[in-house]
Amino acid sequence: MTYTMAAAAGVVAAVLLDVLVLRTRLVLGRVFWCAYPIILGFQLLSNGILTGRGVVRYDPGAILGVRLVHAPVEDLAFGFALILATLSVWTWLPTRSAGWRPGRDR
């Protein structure tokens, strides 16, 4: 599996987790898309530093070859999947554990 295919699978899995499994539907709301550019800016900064200085290198045969601030575009897809999945679980957890009390099994 190439890095590109793994990144695409990560995005699909994160969107399915958000929309169908946890039903938080963050990706369908305006708040997520207003906050995401802030996260994206810091992701581009850190990716640019790590890949621009050669700390992280990629096999040219495993990526598309399109780069943004030194990093392959696949990194943006992985970052999107990671952020969406994390925020979806973070949003979902309080609703899941609202009735939980220490020492009491569900």
C-alpha cells in the first residue's frame, strides 16, 4: 500500500467514523471548517520544518509528488483524518459517559 492510498483510506475512515459510527457529524458543520484552517496552518509549519530540514523523508515512489511547504500533500490528508477522528471521539465521549459513576458498572 502506498502512502497515498493509506492517506485516502485514513480520510475515508475518519469521515465514516464521524458521520456514521459516532454520529457527531462534525465534518458537516461550520464550526469544524472554521477551526480547521488554524490547525492546518500549524500542520504546514511543522511539516515544513520537519521535511524541509530532512528530518522526515519520503520514498518518491510511494507519494504523488505534489508538495506543499516541503511536505507531500498526503500529509495534509493524514492530518485531516487524525484531527477529525480525535475531535469526533472527544465530542462523542461526554455523551457516552454522562451516566457513568465510579464503582458502578454499565
